[in-house]
Amino acid sequence: MAPESSRGQASVELVGLAGALLLASLIAFQLLAAGYAVVMADHAAEAAALALANRRPAAPAAADAVPGWPRRALRVRRDRGAVAVTLLPPSPLRILRGRLAVTAEAAVSVPVGEERP
């Protein structure tokens, strides 16, 4: 039979391992969410730029290009033929959400011979 101190040490190691596993899971979730936010911001910026090229509003086109939570976390800025879309990824820690914001940009240029009035 193992001494009492060995059983107590195993319990402490188990609690420490569970905490480390939880921290690793949160970090992995945050990395996946930030990566997904980059892809969704890029899609939204491209859709918004195409909408500008077709003389439609950029913000609704950007929102329609993304599903679910990204739609509520979008900010669209327009400057002439360029669009910048900022997306706030979800985070279990609110303090990180603003710091992990990602921005994608897209621009539309019309060839000289095809300029619209």
C-alpha cells in the first residue's frame, strides 16, 4: 500500500494537469476563433468591394457574406473604392476580444475606358 503522502501528491498532480489542460484548450479555441475571423473578414471585405463595383451599399453586402456570429461583430469602413472590414472574434475573456480584432481590406478599381458616370 502506498504511503499517504503519495496519494495526496497524485491528487495535486491531477488538479494541476486539469488546470493546464483547461488553459491549453482555451488557447487553442482562441487561436481557432482568430483564424476563422481572419477568413470571414476577408470574405466580407471582398463581398463589400464587389458591391461597391456594382453600385450597391457595402455594409449589407459584407454582413450577407458571413454566417452567424461574425455578422454581429462586423465593422465596415468605406473610403472611395476601398473597403476595410474589422471583425471581433469571440473570446471567453472579454478583455481579449478587442485586442484580437482583425481587419481585411479590399479595393475596386475601374479601368479607364470603363469608367461609369
